[in-house]
Amino acid sequence: MRLRGGGSKDFYGNAARGELLDTRAYAGVVDYEPSELVLTARCGTPLAEVEAVLSGKGQCLPFEPPSFGAATFGGCVASGLSGPRRASVGALRDFVLGVKLIDGRGRIMQFGGQVMKNVAGYDVSRLVTGSLGTLGLIAEASLKVLPRAPVELTLRLESDEPRALEAMNRWGAEPLPISATLWHAGVLQIRLSGSEAAVRAAKATIGGSEGVDGWGAIREQTHPFFAGDAPLWRLSVPSTTPPLGMSNLVEWGGALRWTRGGDARQLREMAKRSGGHATLFRAADKSAGAFAPLEPVVVRLHRALKSAFDPAGVLNPGRLYAEL
């Protein structure tokens, strides 16, 4: 079975195969308690619909998941992707409270709940986040949401990459309301989010000039850097890692480096030496594998989990790793 919502992330991971199961028919917000900061929705619900419901109450999905077009709520959770705010608030996985899962045997299973304290034992709700449908169909999910910041401001500074990395790490250790960072082509951008007083005080500390809010283009990858057919690599490394010697775009205070082209083996070795990993995010040819090869012990764990949830291997086979 090929589990698929809006198809906005068909490019992500290894090639999908199997008979198509379109999840969009199972849609709708099941429960939303603004006072409790919890929303539950079905997998086929358009992500835009979920965000519109939250916006009506002055709330949001704080991890800023990308839509890439017609994303669904289930696909958002299954891909596990987070946007520019991830470094300041946490990843999508950190906001998952519970899921209703249909496993490879067709069994309906419930994990977690609608409050943080419901998590006991193995945290399967977070395990399936980012699993790309290889462990089960995420029929429903409950996520913690947060209020929107009353004030947001983007600052722009001229800087080379070494100085930008040093500044982002230095500011990250200070009590500043930084909600996103970006360095590209000699320009460092900092987004501040919070109260009027906090934002203005941070602006005085950081300096620079006020810039245009272009964070949507980074979140949805419509920024010119992401255009073109060259393979797009996503390197996750410690934020203090020095410049890697390539033309790139830097997010998350230096912890996320995007680059175009390059040799798969060399890029993965470079990321590994830095204490991170490299993902082939977009490419016409993914013969090198979308994700970094696993160590043998981790492969065994993956196989055991796949066998427990999908013993016949019928759900999104090979989407994460060809051997799974």
C-alpha cells in the first residue's frame, strides 16, 4: 500500500510504491479546545484548514510545518518536517500528544492522548512522527498548539558566514526572543517574536535594520535558493560547526545547512565528521538513498519495529530505507 494524502511530499524520502490509498476522504477537525491548547484532526484534513481554525482563535502550529502545496494533517505528522521556528520552540515530534494508528494488520490502535501527562511506557506517538507511513496509517493525531506572538520583527545584518555563525550561537545563549534565523549570500536575518517591550529590547541588543518578512518563502522553499534541478541536500549538524566550505543557506542558529549538488559520499562523510547527518531532500536521482545509512545496531531496531507494526511489509515499503 502506498499511503498518500495531498501528495505534497511525494518528493521526500525514497520512491513510493504500492497500490495507492488516498487518505483525503477521512477529514475534519475532531476536537479543538483553545483554552487547553490541544487540537485533534483526521489525517486527510487539509493543513491549511487546520491552520485557519487555529488562526481564528489567535493560535498556531508553533513548529511551522511546510505545506508545499496541498499538504494534509496526516502527511504533516508522517513527514515530521518543521519550519524556521523549530530551533526556538522544538520539532513537530515534541508537540504530538497522541495518535490513532492503523497498523499493517488493519488493527486500530490508540497511543498517547490529549494531555502531556498521558504519555506512559513507549512513546509510540512520537515514534510514528516522521516515519513516512512505514509503521502505520496515522488516522488521527492530537497536537499541542500555542498562541501567536503579539509582535514579530525581522532584522537584517550584513555578515560573512563565520561571523554569522558566531553571532547566532552567541545570541542563542542569551534570553532574546529569537524565533528564526537565516544566513545566505552575505546577509543574516533574525526574526524576533514576543511582546512589544521584549522585541524592542532585543532589537537594541542585536542591531541591524528592519527587513521584510520573507519567512514564508523559507518555510515553503519558494526562496530563489531552492529553485532549479540540482539536488538539494539538508545537513543537520551541531550549531557550532564551522563553515563547511560550500555555497549554502543556514537556518536554525547554524544547526541546519542546505546546499545544492555535491557528491553524496563526501557530503555524508562531512556531516558525519561534524557529528550530524545529511539527507538528500530533493533530487531526480535518489539512487544514493534519501537518508544517511544506518549503523547495524540501528538497522536491527528498525527491522524489529517494522516487524511489530507491519509484519508483512505492506505499508510504504522502502520509503525510509530500501532494506525496510
